[in-house]
Amino acid sequence: MHIETLAVHAGRRTDPATGAIVPPIHLSTTFERGPDGEYPLGFSYSREDNPNRRYLEACLAALEGGKEALAFPSGMAAASAVIQGLEPGDHIIAPDDVYYGLRKAIGEVFGKWRLETDYVDMTNLDAVRAAVRPITRLIWVETPSNPLLKITDLAEVARIARRANAMTVCDGTFATPVLQRPLDWSIDLVIHSTTKYIGGHSDVVGGALITKFDNYLFERARKSQQFGGAVPAPFDCWLALRGLDTLPYRVRAQSESAGRIAAFLKQHPAVEAVHYPGQAGHPGHAVAARQMSGFGGMLSLQVRGTRERAMQVAAQVRIFTRATSLGGTHSLIEHRASIEGPRTRTPENLLRISVGLENTADLIGDLEQALPCGKKATLSAPYFFFKSVRRVESKSSASSQEARLNLPSPRFPVRIIGYFRRSGS
């Protein structure tokens, strides 16, 4: 079954009481026992299980190609449940540019756990191998990474972990199962902040953990959920499941727009660097093209100059919103270093962009007026961010050309604009 169909149907069923095709919200905290004292419908108390949570978990497991999923009240709650499942003294290998919240959780929340952690450049497989110890129990992967959009070779890291008898977990928040399914590359667990693309509307906080097979970390995370109380509210589950209905189409539209914006920024004289794996010059482009079906709606740019110059650019935007988070319908721009604090590894002149669903030309125009004045960028070559597009079309006009290309059969049928030109003095 294709992912578009799974996103709409997996985990759902028509309500037997009313015939409603949208699952009702089950707010009840307790459920009736049968005359024999059992629970014939499978529910007893909402902390242990709830229909809305069960629907969401079933859908997430299907989308990722996993055996089972657990829903949590936030992405960090899901991450904490995994870390909490380790034994004191266990060793973790994590990316040197990992989401700063995870670094804080390991070092501060679980500081007394006596966990040992090495933060390494995950794009350097030799560095990953060198970090492995006899006590290594978990290798944490984040690809694309936040906010530098680095790409990790999932299959190779999984191979390293198996040799070390360690578990692997991949943060799939940026890519979503639409563009990348880590379990297909032999990763053991996938974690998501469902607040982002899965919820998709910036109106619900949540997290999820999906497993490929039965394992001790997943079972310990289940206990953290059921008996540690890390459970999402029924309405939150309902909202996240609602978001999944449109996930494939939102993610593809955002990816298309991000590719065009990245191409524009790369040509702009006020931009020092663009971090987007869809560009051929990105260090991880070849790996991303192999393990992803598209390159995502996230990108970062480094403005030429100082932190102050980057902050000035963010202050000048009119359509983008200066806000944290990502994956919603609104395009967001954020100075990450100021969020992450004094120990950040993020460049001070970096701005992270989450591309929403606004018109791409409007977004490019907004960035153009916000960036320091300079020679206007000219994009004369086609830029492709889906690696498997069969046909690229653009209507003939003063700013675009018709182009028809025969490329390998796409995983998803996509209709995109292949040329984007801007000219000026």
C-alpha cells in the first residue's frame, strides 16, 4: 500500500456506534469491566492505553514500516524514555551537532545516571568506529541534522552498531517517513517530534518512538509511557492523526519550495553558505540521494558578516515569521545560536528556515528584500531536489522556460517547476 493511502487509512476504522469516518475523541479516563471482571474491549485506564493513542501509534508504525509505535507528550519525552532505558555507566555515541535539547537531557537531566557520551562527526564513519567502546549501548543518529543539515549514512552506522552489539536510534523529524524510513536501512528505532511535520499545523506538541522489532529499550520506553506517566492527551493524539492525513502532500510541497529557495540563496552575494542536502555541492548529497526520496523543507543559510547582520536579516522579513519550531504551514526563520545558548556549536551568522506552504515566489521575494542589497541573483540552470522526478514542467513566460526531461521513474509522481530566473542590475 502506498504512503498516501496509509496516511489516510492506517490505524483508523469507521466508528461502529455512529458511522463517523473521523475517529471521535475519547476523553474518558476509565472503561467498563465485563461481568467476569475482564476488559473485553481492551481498555481499562487511559494512562495505560487510550483509543486515540492506539490509532495514532498504529498509523505511525505503518508509515515507518515498523512493528509497533509509542506516542509521547513531546519529542523530548520520547527521547528521555529511550535514555532512561539505559543502564548507569552505559556509553552513547551521538552527533556533535545533535539537537541541543538532547545534549541537555543526557548531561543534565540524566547527569546522575553516570552515562558516558561521545559526540562525534557522524558524517565521518571512521570517527564513529573509533568512538565505539565495549560498553557502547546506543548510537544516536540525526539525519538531516539540526540545524546544519548534515547527512549520516544510515546503513553504515547500523552496520557499525551491529558489530558493537549496540542499538541505533534515528531522529526522523526533519525527513518524516515520506522522505526517509530509517528502519529500511537497518536502524533499530525511529524517534519523532510529532509537533513538527506530523502534526503539521503548529497546534499540538507530541513525540513518538517506532521500533522495527521487540527489544529491551522499546519495552523500557513503554514502561516509561504507561507507568512513568509520559502519555499524550487524547485530543493531542487526535490532532496528530489529523495531521497525518495530509503529510505526504505537505512534505512534498515544502520540499519543492525549499529546493527553489536554496537555489536562490546560493546565488545571492550576501549569503556566505547554504546548508541544504538537495544541492549537488552539499557534502552529504550523494548519501541523501541514496537514502531519501526527497530532500526536505528545512535549510539553513549563513549570512556574510556577523551575528548582528544575521539578526538584522531576520528582523527585516515580512512573510516569514521569527519563531522556533518547524514543519508547520507557516514559514519560519530563526537565529539558532541565540536559542541554543553560549555553548552552541552553531555558527553565529546562521539562520535556520522552515519552509511552509506559502507561494515560493513570495517567500523568495521576502528573503531578497530582507538580505543586504547587492547584485540580483540569476538562476539560469534547472535545480532538482527530488532525485527521481520523471517530468519537469514550467509554463513559458518571461521568467521561466518549458522543460521536459525523462528521468528514472519516480517513487512519487511530482509536478514541479524546473527553472527559476531572476534578473536585475
